[in-house]
Amino acid sequence: MKIIYFSAHPQLNLSDRSGYATHMNGMIRAFGKKGHEVLPIIAGGAVEGLGAKRDKKNNLKGWAKAVIPTYFWESIKDYNLLKKNIGALADLTKGIKEFNPDLIYERACYLSFEGIKAANDLGVKHILEVNAPLVEEKDVLESRSYFYGGALKTERSQLGSTSRIVVVSEILQDYFLKKYDLPQSKFIVTPNAVDPSRIEFSQQRQEEIIAEYRLESKTVIGFVGSFFKWHGLSMLISAFKSLETEFSNLALFIVGDGEESKELQLLAGDSLNNSIHFTGNVAPEEVSDYINIIHIATMPASNWYGSPMKIFEYGSLGRAIIAPDEAPLKEVMEHNVDGLLIKPAAESLKQALRELINNDQKRIELGKNFQKKVLDLHTWNHNVDAVLEGF
């Protein structure tokens, strides 16, 4: 089968070191491994280095938000997004005419109707992957704009017109079923996943990391990924600092970067660079090395609908996991079997950390159990099989 993988979002770049890029690349590679010919058409590009340009825009954004009322600022942003969508539609239309695909597989984005429009206009089958309640997410995290009503109509049209809807959790499926009265038969639930063939690590590199951060003989509690407020990292740091008074051999290893970095380092206080270590972003090929030196891998908090990529990356390497008991996590993990699922609160996190700090054997058992589940059920190849079954 010939497949166009399409993303209209102007800032989603395949080279980014983030969960969404891992997801996009994972699906593209898996389509190829299954024998399909894939043409990625990615509005945000695939060339490393575009992130710096976005950072400059973010500085301008901060200035503009300070002087322009939120509603008008968000309306300007959305208007500019709609203009960019015209270019994405032109690129997709050109790609369809030249590549002659059997299928368009589109990663849905806010205010975008280009994929389904091109598919309908040119008679190509279409599958829509939706990883969040996009209109609600925009409303909550950024604010509503003049285009809010149009965005709802676009979302309804996208979901109603596509042949198949791929979502990352059952609770997200239920949200769309209720909101738009869609047939459940259109939905496929595929949580995030890993590519076992790309799991590689170096014992030498791990020894270098351990020496660099003075982690010898330490029980290492870790977090790997982008920093967002809903990840609960401030709660993790506070819980860790409290536990330092009970245990003398602990280290907190925070791998990644994000919007909260400076604030979190201030929260670490005197523990920064002593028992609490921030690495910044690391090369994608070394992520497994960093995860592999962690004894207790954490995801302190999450949102109600998402499938956290880091959980599957932790699991693929057999790490013991503490995660929130949100519905998407409970769909893939069993408490006290695959990991510890906790209320996203400081005291619950402290109790779970204390339990695993004191029990090496339980850490090993939890890690092994979830590792088997991840490698058996949660791979990108498995997801592609589910998405294309009977299509």
C-alpha cells in the first residue's frame, strides 16, 4: 500500500526531541517495516535546527501577549494558522497527485481540515489520528479565540468524515463518542508504543554518566522527557527533598528540558547539583543510557486523556515505574503488578517512592512485568497492524 503520512501543524517537526516526534517517527517507520511505501508530508518539517527559530518566535510571543488582550492575541494566532493551512493543503494536494497514494494517514491538529478535504476531493481513503481533545486543550491551555466555534465545527467534520479514527486512550474515545455522537465502530484505540529494534545502550556510556553525576552507590529516582506543568515535577522535587532526610543514598535525576526548567532548579535549592541533577536535553540515541541508570522511573502527574510516551520507554528497559492512576495509565498498567499507580499528590508520591526505595526485589519484579507487556503489546508495528486491520 502507498501511504501519505500527513501533519498540517506548522510547529511539529520530525527531528524534535519530544514525545510527539517519537510517535510520528514510530508510525512512519512501522508502516515502512510492514512493507508499505510511505511519503511523509510534514508542514513543520523534518530538519533539525528549526527549534531555535521557534524559540525566537516564543520571545516575540511573550512580548505580544503582554500588550495584546488574550482573546485578540489568540485570534491573531489562529488566523495565521489558518493561512498556513492553505500552504499545507497545497503541499498535500501536490503530493497526492504525484505519489498516487492508497491512503492518507493524518495526525490531527487544531483548526485543520486539509487532510480530509484533499482525500475527499481526490478520492483517497483517509484515517485520522487524534491524540488529544484538541479544541478543549487549546481552550484550557492557551485560551479561546474568535475561531472557537469554527474549530468545533472543523473537529466535528474531521471526525465525521474520516473512515477511521485512531485515539491513544479509551477515555479519549469515550469523550468523542459522547461529544459528537459518533459510531464506536469508527474508533481504534492504540496507546503509545516503542520500537524494540531502536533500543540500544552502551555500558561504557552509562558508566560515564554515573561518574559525571556522582551516582555511584545511589538509588536513582528519575524523570525523562519534556517539562510541562501537568507532569508534576515540582511535586517530585518536593517529595524527594523530604525523603532526603530519611535516606542518605538518594539521587534525583531529571533528564530533559522545558518551560519549567528554571523554576524547578530554583525549587531544588541547595540540593541542585548535589543530590538533584538536571541534564538538559540529551541526544536521542543516548536516552536509553540515561533511563537505564534509573532505579525508580517516575511520571508524577499527567492529564486525563493522554498516553505518556515515557511510560513505554521506561517499561521497555525494565524500570520500576510510579505513575498517576489516570484512566490512560490504568488502561495499560495494573497497579502493584506493572508499577505503582498513585493519586497525583505529594504524600502519595512520597509513600510510593519510600516503598520502592526500601524494596529492591519489588522494583525488579514490577520492571520485568511491565517490560514483557510493553514488548509484547505496545510496539509501533503492533499499532500499525491494529490501525490497518481490514482496511
